[in-house]
Amino acid sequence: MDPSRPWLLFAEWHKQYGPLVYTNIGQPMLIIDSESIARELLEKRSSKYSSRPQTPTFDLYGWGWTTVVLPYNDRWRQHRRFYMHGFRPDVAVQWRPFQLQKARTLLLNLLTSPMDHEQHISTFTASTVMSVTFGYNTAPRDDPLVEVVNQAMVLLVKGSAISKIIFFTMFPFLQYLPTWLPGLGFYRDAQASRKVSRLMLDAPFEFVKKSMADGKAQISLVSEFLSRQDEDGGSYDGEDIVKEVAASGFSAGFETTSSYLMAFLLAMTMDYSIQERAQAEIDSVVGKGRLPDFDDRPSLPYVEALLRELMRWHQVAPFGVGHAVTEDDVYDGVFIPKNTIVTVNIWAIAHDKSKYPDPHTFNPSRFLTPEGKLNDDDMHVIFGFGRRICPGRHLAAASLWAAIVSILATFDIRKAKDEKGDDIEITPIFAPGATSRPLPFPCKITPRSVETENLVRIDA
């Protein structure tokens, strides 16, 4: 098994053995590559499939508090209650002005220094989520809180590598060995991660409290949570829950959104005919005198199809997050014992040739009907299933759309040139691990016209 990309191996196993594959990594594991079976088990039988397996590495790295790994217990329900207040679709609309504002700043940064596009994407993602979550306006560059989050996420990605999860699950005694033993350098990462994750929990939260005390707090999830404390009658653990919910939502949104936007730039660099079609649609709906906003979204089906294809073509978490079975169950004659880890191979579902012909090709048209309207496939499988579906999915999709439509309206993305003036060809390469993002690649980002350049400077 290649622990850096297990979804590829499991996809091959599914071809041989069918949509359910069982293995054992020190704990029973059932891998699903069928969307219909995933919905049957994880949604229709959610009372049995909504917990999480034990993850020693998350505790070791100081991330045991994050919502995504909490078992199905009262603490998780308290987390979920807060998410429902701030992230449900009718409430998520209130965050759109923040998302558009940060998208305009992203455009100005790309105009100023297009070669630093990866840094600008990270800044956009962090500033958007921090604005919504904490009411915190980040500096255009080198913001101290953004740097803390960057450090925390780098260490988290290391700690959540599938190889580490498997080894610690099979050999739990490893976490108790002395750190000076050869080959245990990851313990130093764990120590650093615990410090940074604690700082990520406390620092933004204290910023909100101070802002509220000074009467300067902007509307945000945390300020609303704190304002509601008395209304809940102390039915939760106060500040600790608010900190955990805010930091969980922020960390999840940061990694996923930035990864998808880098994949977007990669796809546009590889085939500019797709962006030309999207730009033509934007021009016909929006015109030349302004930048697109959310009111234009229903009139831009190809841009929406492009977003869906982006989520299908590249998954930040190709293997999803495992569910833990809390009761024995039987599905189609298959016995699924209690404590089995059930995980969905999202990558296999998104690259199913019977549903998505030529699945490795980036083709937004697969999400359009012959009449040019959107079909019913919204690709929300990438956000998970059942009660553990990503609570911030509506906010995340809106941030992605705001950034993508803004970039398409104002910039051309092309292949970079070598010293001879020839195009530098690109082969998509994605970083291995539990989360996946494109490795750095060269590209050329230029304003589409003098008029769009002026629009960027005025609106930002």
C-alpha cells in the first residue's frame, strides 16, 4: 500500500472486488466507492454511522478538539448547534459582502505581483474566513495571525498523514516512546504543533473579546456566539466551545479553499479555452463596466459548472474522513461490526468513468444539459455525508465562486514562457497525504484589458 495515495489502490481493489472492500489496519475498515451505498449507510442509517474513529495523532499534535475528529457525543452536538446558527444557507448570505471585499483585494494583489499568486490565494482564504469567523481584517501581507495559522496547518497536514494514522492505530505504543530515539523526529513537530494550535485557539478569540469590550467589534460568528451565551443558559462549556468551533471552522475552510483555488489556476493554465468560454459568459451578463457579484450567479451557468468540475477533478480530501460504526449492522447480506471504520473513496466516485467519461480531463460541460442549463449533479459529495457533512459547505462554495468569477472577469491565465519564448508545459502534480493540493507550477497572469485593470484598482 502506498500510504500517500491510498485512494488509487482502493479504486483498483474496487474494480476487482466490488463497491465494498474490507481491510484491517489494526482496526476493521470498510471502504465504499459507491455514492448510493454511502448515502444508504451514512445518511439513512446515520444514527449508527455518525461517530469518528479514535485518532491518536490528532491528540498528539494538539488537534483533538477540532470538530471533524470529535466522536458522536454531547460535545460534538454543541459544536453542531453553533454551526447551524452561523452557516446554514439563509444565514450564510450575510457573509457575502465580506467574501466579495476579500475577492477584490485578491485581484489587486494579483495585479500588483502576479508571480506571488500562491501567497495571494492563501491570504484571500485566511482573510475571508477570519473576517467571517472573528471580524478580523488581515494585513495584505505578513499578517501575524495568518502566519500562526499557516504554521498550524503545515504541522497539521504532517500529523494527519495517512501513514501516521495507520501506524499509530496499529501500534499505539509508539506515542509513548522517548523522543530521542532515532526515527521519532515527528515528535518535535508534535510539540510545536501543540503550541501553535493552542495559540490559534486563543489569539483570535481574545482579539474578539477585546474588540467587544472596546465597542469596536465587527459582526462575526464569534461575536454573535458570545452575545448569545446568556440566552443558552449555560448549557455548554462557554468559551472553550466557542473557541473550538471557531478554530475548527477556520482551519477547515483555510486548507480546502486555498487548495481548490490553486487547482483552479492549474486547470485554467492547462486549457485556456475553458476560461475563454467562461469569460465570454461573464462579459455577456455583467458587461465591461463593473465586476461580477452574487446577483449574477444564477445567470452564469457555465461558471457554476466550472466550479462543480473543479470539485470533481480535484479533491482536497480524496479519502474523506472516516466514520465509526457504533452498532452492529447488516447491509445487503454483509455484516458490519461495531467499531468498524467506514470511509468513502470520494476520489473513486468523482472519477467513475461510467458517470464521468474521460474523468481526468477538466471539462465543465459535463455539468450542463444540451440546452446549456445546469444538471442535477451538484458535486456536494465532496463535503461528506449524513450528520457529519461539512457544516461550512455553503460558505466555502460561495467563497470559491466569488474568487473564481472575479479572477475570470479580470485576468487571463496562460502558460509561462521559457527563455526561448516557448510555453512551459505542465503536468499536474499533487502533494501526497491525507489532504491534497497542487505542487507549485509556473503560470502567467495578466489583466484582460486596461479597463479591467482600472476596475480592479477602483473596486479594491
